[in-house]
Amino acid sequence: MDQSKVRVGIIGSGAMGTLFGYHLASASEVTMLDSNRAILAEIERNGGLSVNDAPPRPVRAGRSSRDLYGSNFIFLFVKAVDTLKALRAFAGELSPSTPIVSLQNGVGNEDAIKTALGGAVPVVLGITTESSLTIAPGRVRSSEQGNTIIGSGGASPATSRSVAELLVKTGMKATVVYDIRPHLWGKLVANAAVNAVSALLDCESGEILKDPNAARLAEALAEEAAQVAASLKINLPFANPWQYVAEVIAVGADSKSSMAFDLESGHPSEIDHINGAVCAAGRRTGVPTPYNDAMVRLIKAKEALSAKASRHGELVEPRGRGSP
């Protein structure tokens, strides 16, 4: 290993982990860790990570959490439902100064990270408009360059800046904000409006705008989430929730939501961390959330039916996607 390079650990080798790992490998020593050993073995066989058929960039395949203990930065690209499980093995082993960077969906990731690693861990939170589609393990397609917004979840301002600088050094776009909460909730508004609707209809996100019933449902979900944010005194980074959601849908119109792929694969969805998070915050602040409540119940019912089908060998093999 080149000791002069920054050591970056990436937990989760799906579409987004692969995309960020590829870019970070241009200027850092990157070690990938995933619960699926077959993915890591395939990455090794292919010589590393590749985006848009570019030559692969070498990365290390971690055999256990121990291979990431010496990391200068750890990026977390697992589903929000898997955060605690992914980080428990690191408790008491990481340097107290090692930042944990979460660009995950939902608004409860900071609490989950600190539950696993302790309240003093320097957490850096963010959102990204980067998107990628898995072609094969360690290989993704990415059509447009996005932007990543970084802020503190307990880390110092200097640490947040160092994460942004690390990304910029690789050619990615990244900025730092003083308060990340408005941006996390802005993303949550979009996720709450789009993900479950796309999953239940089993459709690409762009179809939501084309169908008046789906569009009205998505608009109601967005409006509810925005009302909850307002009750929390969070100033969203847009004035019109539905206009913002429509713009988000237009950018990723040809892709299904990540929740749709979760339902296909039988993996637990992030519904509790998206629509469920809106409902929980609404209960705390006295804001009714009937539309989001309904989506939580429908997705959980769909998950139960998918689990039953899986037990009977009827589950369809999913395609990977890194998208909101």
C-alpha cells in the first residue's frame, strides 16, 4: 500500500459504492467491504472498479472489517436498514478521529451510526445527485455528473471540508454547507414522494408524472413531508415541494426507485427511514400524515407478500440501481 495516499474504506459495493469507489481510487487507496463475498471476488477478478466501460481502477477487497480499521475516511453505502449491522464490528476499533461519511437515504442515519460507534464519532452527512446503474459487480453506468452536498453530523467544520476536498480532488463536484438538515429533508421530501409510488406501481419514475393519479398521490406525499419539515422549523431549499419533486423525477425519469429494486430482490426496503420517518416526525409535532402512513402500510404489505413468494421460489432476480 502507498502510505503517501489517503486510505478510504467503502462499506457497500453496490451501484453507489462502486461509483464513488471508482472516483476515489484515482487519488486514494480504496478498500471495498461488502457482506456479499462473491461481489468482492468478482471485483478482484476484473482488476477493480469501472464506470462507463473505462479501464478498471484497482481497489483492495476487504476480507473483514479489520481491513478498514486503518482508514482515514469511511464512506457508508449500505441501505439505511443495514447501518447498525454494517458498523457493529467497528465499535472500539476505529480511530476516534476517523470520519464516517453517510450519503444514505433517510434522516435517521446519524443516530444509527452513533448507536453503533458511540456519540463522539465524527459523522459527516450529505446528499448526492450522482446516480449509477449496476451492469455487473464492480461495473456501473453513470450518465451525468451530479453534485454532492456535505455537512456535519457531529464532525468539525474542518472535517466536513476535508471530505468535500477529497471528492473534488477526484473530479467530482462537492460543496459544504453549515446546516445539512434542510438538504437532508429536501431529499426526504423527494424520496417520500417518489420511491414508494415507483415501487408499488413497479414503474420508472417518469411514469409518475404522466399518470394523473400517480402524480396527485406523489404531490400529496411531498406536501405532507414539507409540512412536517416546517413544523420542525426546517427551511427547505425550495419554495414549491411538488415543483422540486417534478424536477427530480425528470432527471431520473428512465429509472425505477431503489425501493422498487428492494421489493424485487426481497431486501428490506427503506420505507421506515423515508415515509416512516415523515410519519414519526409528524406524530411528534402533531402534523397529520395520512398519505405517508398509507404508503408505509402498503409497502410493508408488499414486502410480506414478496417474502411469501420468495419462500415458494417465485422471486424475480433484481437488477441493481443506485438512485434515490
